[in-house]
Amino acid sequence: MFHLLEKRIGEAFASRIEELYGVKGATQTEQPKQSSFGEIAVPAAFQLARQLRKAPKAIAGELAEAAGSIAGVASVEIAGNGYLNVRLDRGYYGAGLLSGGEGPRAAAADKIIVEHTNINPNKAAHIGHLRNAVLGDTFVRMLRATGRNVEVQNYIDNSGVQVADVVVGFRHLENKSADDVRGLIAAPKFDYYCWDLYARISSYYAEHPEALQWRRDMLHAIEQGEGADAEMGSLVADAIVKTHLATMWRLNIVYDVLPRESEILHLKFWATAFELLKERKAIYFENEGKNKGCWVMPGSAFREGGGGEGEEDSKVIVRSNGTVTYVGKDIAYQLWKFGLLGKDFYYHKWHKYPDGHQVWASTDQPRPEAFHGKRRFGAGSRVYNVIDSRQSYLQDVVEAGLRALDFTTQADNSIHFSYEMVALSPRTCVEMGVELSEEDKRKPYVEVSGRKGLGVKADDLIDKLTEKALDEVTSRHAEETEDSRRKSARAIAIAALRYFMLKYTRNSVIAFDFGEALSFTGETGPYVQYATVRARRILGKLAERGETLPEFRSLLSREAMARQLENEDCWQLLLTASKAESAIERAVASGEPAHVARFAFDLAQGFSTFYQKFHVLDEPDAEKRTFLLWMTDYFRAQLERTLGVLGIEVPEYM
RNA sequence: GCGCCCGUAGCUCAGCUGGAUAGAGCGACUGACUUCGAAUCAGUAGGCCGGGGGUUCGAGUCCCUCCGGGCGCACCA
């Protein structure tokens, strides 16, 4: 509703401006800082002042005069030195909300691909990965909530160095056979086992550089895809991917398809991309200098303002030994995402979630259960790669690759959805018993490192949060069964975690601190849940008293709405609650899930004041009581909807 | 050296494409549970938005510069 009026008012003034001054263009609207100024402000007079060489105030006067009547608008006033402040017709607005407002939106035909999570399948997920997955998943939910068609991909680098290292660990440090590893996989916490093993082999390499030959051999064996080492590699990678999906499922995060690097290799995606790059002269063969014998992309392709004719700035795509680098594979993969490669994977069913959702994984052979044609993956019109900002250089190269191939539109639609890293606060390091170097102690935060095994594992954090939530729930609801209390505790823990990961904007470094992450008061997920639970409770009490929810539409006429909304508190609260659509749309436009989180908090805060101020069920005046009940139900619906976009569930009690 | 990001209240952070008197949470201090649940609410204190220039009707927001901090800049992924 608010969204609708913003648009209508903007358009109305745009057409008046064109009529009066012959100036075309969209007219922007704002939300005034002070509620006493009205609901929507139009600063158009300031922009026009320069072009027309006229005082803003005079222009504002003429515009206000010409405004005429706009449906839903009560008045237009001139304020300050040229603002146009619009006051809405409260009865109209309330009645509009009651009758369901905006109507359904048209479903989009084209597909947006969001790639997120992308954890190396060689160890347990940690908090850094959580930020990626929560950010990606929430953005997906935002896009879907606003009618977009989205496909979620989780790229699995199952044939890279990190997997190879863990297999080297099993083979050379532990002398394990494939069956030994199968045994470990069957036992709990295989991902934790690998976490430690990975740290061990990393430090072994540091002390015994000659052991790096093991890695090279292993990498080769895994890439070939044959032999005992390759078997162990896929065993490890597949098992770890399963643990990652399980961890993410705890957080309500699911995927549609898992494209795997092994298939990119075996199906020769790269070979096709390579031919294309050569043909269109996006890369060239270097005959001299330090990159002699390599295929490279000139630096001028991806660096601002060029500079880069020199070899210093160019990026190797194919090494002198003929193997392709990571970026090269990524270019091939990106081409596939846009359906530009002329090739596709085969797929098989990888995993079915408890709710029935099916995840597919790529495979290099046709399989009986594979599908054809109809529901192909990839071939999106826009691609969001959720990857931390440290990789922006490589992302620039990938984009430049598309551009060099003349896929300009696709390059423009390749979006690096970047975010800053999650580090550890020094205090948290101490709590975890990590010894810090003198240098690290002076830093504001310490970087997480898989190689050093330094980090907070995702499952540990979720467990810790759940236990704390369970304590809180138990202290209030000792009468409930353990199962029931655990169920609430899980929802609360996930809310705390997801909200914590979302409340910071993307390019702010999070210095992870247990104290802050474990907080359930103030601007947190549980706070928002609490407001929702309370709203539901009021409606629940109504039922307990033997009453049903009134027929709002017949009982609350437009006049009744107008009467009730004369109350300034009610009006302001309703206004806040009705901005969900507008807030989500704005957050999509700015690519900032934190804005949705912020809105959820505002909403919850609004309801909390409402709850405090009005005793709904004890209200003696019949019309007012009906109105307050409607407000309660409306808040409940908006809270639930917004929490849904954040991937947060509402517990029955807390 | 080059590129990107950050610097706003004691702490952690918001501030949408420049707009009216810069906002939250935590922490501190006052108050409010016989009430639809206090994981809450009402209130107080706390700011030269890192410094300095500029652009204009107007700058936390844009440009330049300096100072502090972080991250990148491999024939690693």
C-alpha cells in the first residue's frame, strides 16, 4: 500500500511538472525525517530550481497549486524552503490495507541465478561460511518475495587442492585405506575429523616442504578421476558435502543444484571455453618474459584506466605446462551459467530434504533418473556470485573474460555480491584458548584460518546457541516437555544466528564475538520473534475466551478506519507496519539484506510499543477493540512475512 | 608501489539514488510486572560524522588531499 502510494504520488507530480515546465523524468519521493511533516515528501522543487532559475519555494507553491486531487492523498503542503509534504488520507489508507492492497504481482519469465556457500568440501563449515550462506539465502528469499524466479547453486570444488590435502593426510600421515575412511564417514562428525587433519597436513607441509610433491601427485590423480586416490578423494568430498548440506539445513538453507568441478573437467567445459577465448582473441600466447609459454589475459582488460600493457598486470589463464588456472575454469563455469557455453552437465538426484525439496548434482554421464530438456539448470539472465570481497580481483577477471568475448550484457549482469570477512575478536580467541602472537594481539580482529584450524565451527556455534536458548525457554516454561522446549530453542538459536549475520551491512568486517552473537536481547532475532509470539498470543487468548476473529471487512468501514486512525500513535504504527513491501523492494534494489533485518526490528519495536500502549482484549469500546484486533493481526502477518524473508521461524512459545 | 573497503556516541553498528533538528542496540543511570508474557516498555546522559580543502541553495553522503586501520595485487584455489 505504501509502495503503491509512493509510486502514484511520484507519477502524479512527474506529470504535473511536465505539464507546467516541460521537464520530463521520474520524480523522487522521500520519507520525511519527522512524522509531523506528513508521510511522503517530494523534494522536486530543489532540482527544478536550477533548471528554471526560480526560487524553490515559488516552484513548490505552483506545484502544490497544480497538484489537484490524488487518490489517497489528504493534503499537500509547502514546508521549509521548498519541500512538498504530502499527508495521506488515513481512512483510505486503512481501508486499502484491509481490502488487501496491491494485488498479485506478475511472475517473471527470466531466471536469476544466485550462487552461494561454495565451501571447499574438505572440512567442517565455519562462521565465515555461515555469513556467505545466510547472506546468499536471504537474498534469494528477498528476490523470491518480490516475484523473481531464482535458481540456487552451490558450487562444489571437489577436485581442488584443499580436498587433495586432506586425502594426502589420510594416505601419508595416517596410512588409511578407503575402507578406513568409509568407517570414519559412518561415524559422527567426519567433518570435524577432517578439520583437524587439514590443519595437521598444512603444518606438516610447512615443516617439510618436500612433502608438497604428495599434493601435486594427489591433485593429478584426483583430476584424472581414476585409481584409489581419486576414489578416496570423491569419498571425502561427497561425505563432507553431505555434512555441509546438513549444517545449512539446520539454518533453513537449501539449494537447487550442485555444479561440481569434476564435471567441469570431465565434460571438458574448459576446452570449449578455451577455444572461444582464443578465437575471439581474449587471451594470447606469451612468447617472452616471466609468463613465457602461458596463455594470458592482458591487464588492460580488467584493470581500470589500463596501465596494463606490461606483463606485470596480465593474468595467466593457462599455465606453461598446459593446465588451466582457477580463473579459467571459473570463466567456463560463468559462461555455462548464462547458457553461453553450448554445453550442459548431466544431473542426478543428490539429496532430498525432509520437506521434500530435491537437490540435484552434476554428473558426467547420463543417468536413468536424470531429466532432459524441460527443467535445465543454468542459462540465467542474471548471475549473483556470493563471494567474499577478497576475491574481487578474480571476479573482475571473470567479468572481463565475458566482456572480451563480446558478451557485454552478460558481463553487466555478472554481479559479484561481495561481503567482508568474518574475523575473530581477540577476546573470543582467548576464550577458545588460542595463543595469539604479539602482532595479532594488537589487531582489532584476527582472521579465521582453515589451514591453522583457527575458527569457530558452524555446528558448534549452533549447538551453543541452542543450549543457551533451551536454558531460557526452560526457565519460563518448565511445564513443557523437553522435545517441545528443544523445538522452540532451535528456532530461537537460528533466529539469533541468522539475524546476527544479517544485521551488519555487507562491507563491514564482523569481528565475531561470542558475547554479542549469543545475545537474545535488543536488536536481535529473538526480539523480533518475541514480538510475533506476543501478537499471536493475543489472538490465541481471544480464542480461549470463546471468541472468533471478527469480520474486519464488514465491521471496519472506511469511516471507522478514519476515526480510529485519528489516534496519532495508531497511525504511526500502522504506517510502519505497512512498509514491508517497500522495505523489501528497497533492500533488493540496494542489494542489502541488512535493510530487511533492520526493518524487521523496526516492525517488532513498533508492535512492542503498541502492545504496551493498548490493552487490546480489555478495550471497552467495541469499534476500537475490533480495530485493535485488526492491528494486532496485521502486525502479526507483517512480522511473519518479514521473518520469512529472513529465513527465521516463529516458535509457539519462548 | 597499485587497486578495493573502512573511520559516525564509551563499545558494536544504521543512515536508501546529496535534503529539513545525525539514529539504533549494548553498556551506564532513573522508573514500570496483581494486567494480552519484563527475551519487554518509558525516560536520562553521551556527537566539531578521522583532519583539511573544494563542488552548491544544501554534504555524514560527491571530488581532491592528508592521517589511521583492513584486504587484495601467483604458472594457489
